[in-house]
Amino acid sequence: MIIVLKRDVSDAQIQHIMDSVRGWNLTPNLSRGTERSIIGVIGDEAAVRVKPLEAFAGVESVMPVLKPYKLASADFHADRTQITIPPVRSGDKPVTIGGPEIVVMAGPCAVENREMLLELAAFLKENGATMLRGGAFKPRSSPYAFQGLGVEGLRYLAEERTVIGLPVITEVMDTRDVEMVAEVADVLQVGARNMQNFNLLKAIGRCEKPVMIKRGLSSTLEELLMSAEYVLSEGNPNVILCERGIRTFEKFTRNTLDLSAVPVLKRESHLPVVVDPSHGVGHWDLVIPMARAAVAAGADGLMIEVHPKPEEAFSDGPQTLIPRNFRNMMKDVERIAKAMGRSV
């Protein structure tokens, strides 16, 4: 249920409405927007339909919400969500995901060693990247593949934040590791294989750090939004959705990058949307065209794998850009963003 408030509603009237909703054993969520403010009601809608909500002072109208992802729904939020990450060092700018600037998260698939990570991070920051991506813990299809450096990798990421100053996004795979990873990461990543790890989603929902949820390999967009709902329902409002390709019958690409997900998710939800073309296509020569297309489709950010020597990468070398190609991609993305009225 959504209670649409009048423009001249007072704080006292809002408080009275919210106290009344709580008295009915329902949960009110106030969302103040530039054009309007609303109160979303979570709980059994049948219990509230019989209540005379439109008779309350300050109420303009009452609308039912039929979507199962109420908190993630665009209907439930007055404005689009913008997630601001404070600067790591004094003098740097904050990073806002979901605003006019397109955020570029770039770096190696896996953290491999200290020297490479620091050198690459310095290059990426100089060439327009706004966040460093790098996996300390790596979920792999094969138990024999490189699983990441673990705690050692987290230490390298923490050092990068201090020395270079790029905010960090890295994956958390286990509920027991959430607190440890959150001490280093500015954004926690839930990988495609964990999109429906509901215990992990709830644990992250109780954490204050922003979280980016990647779409599962065979998941619908509604299922992705329901995963976001798990995090939101635990009290964490800072959720980012990520399209990274889904499994289809096509063999020319690693996955099928569903760029229609960008406008659909932005229509259905108020949450920022990021696209990962590296995992989406699996071939480095296709990453730049898909990055361009993602920006044109309205993505709020890109996640790009970059490595100085992809042929020596511990994981996902075939889909990884070398630094020179990343620099060229940024030039293309900047031109397209400008045409879209945005910036990089």
C-alpha cells in the first residue's frame, strides 16, 4: 500500500499517519521526494484496506502495490535512489552511484599480488575509473581453479585504498565473512552464484555498507528484484542492481548480456543499475562495444575487468582488457555519456 501525501502536508500529520499505521501492526516507510512524498506500508494489505486512510489530514490518495518487491519498486520510492560513497582520502571527490555521473568500477578479476594491484589502481584512477574492483574471495565452477587470496587479498585492497585512494568493491561469499570484508570494502558485491543465498542477503542487509547484487546465471529480473528486497527489508537501503549476462543457448559469447534489463529495471525499480560487460560476453574484443551500448541504454555504471597481462591472469583472462584498451574505452564511454546528458 502506498499513501501519497499532499504537497503541504505537515510533519505532525506525517507522524500521526505513521503512528496509526504502526498501531495496525504494519510497517510504514517514509520517502521524501523533490516532487512528492509518500509512505509505503509493509504488511498485510487486507488489514489496511478497511482503514479510512484518505480521511487522514495530509493524505492525497491511497494506492495498492501488487508487486512482490515492494521496497525495491519504483512505486514505493518518491525519487531514484542515489548512493554516495565518501572519499577515501581528503581532497578526493565522493562517488555517487545513480546520479548524473556514470561510475566505472575497474580492475582485475582476482587480486593476485600487491605490486600489480597498486600499479594498476594508479593507472585506472588516472584514466577515469572511480572504483577498484578485485576479488579476494573467488567462487569458481571448478574446485581446482584459483579461489582467491582470501584475507591476504583483502590486505592488498586495504593498502590500495590508503596509497592510491580508489574506493573498493569486492565480493563476499559467506555470512561469516561479512563483517571482515565490510571493514575493507566500500561496496559489498554479491556474485551471480549467491544471488539467492538468502542468509547472505539478510546478513548484508543488516550491514551499513552499500551492496551490489549481480543477476544470477538463469534468473529473471523479478527474481533479482526479490533478492534486493531481502537486503532492503533488513534495513539497508543502499542496493545496486547489476546485469552481468544470463545463460542461453548462444555459444559465441560466454553469456548473453541482456541490455534490455537496464531500462526494465529502471522502470520497475528506483535502484541504480550497473552493467558488467566483461562477464556478459566473455571475450575482450566484445567488451568495449557492450560498454558503449550499456551507457546508451541508461546504465548508471560499468564494471570492467582490466589486467596488465591478461594471458597471465589467474582467472578470466580472455574477457579482460589491457590498460591501453581500457583507456580507449573510457574515451568512447565519455562521448556517449555526453550525448546522453551525463558524464564519466
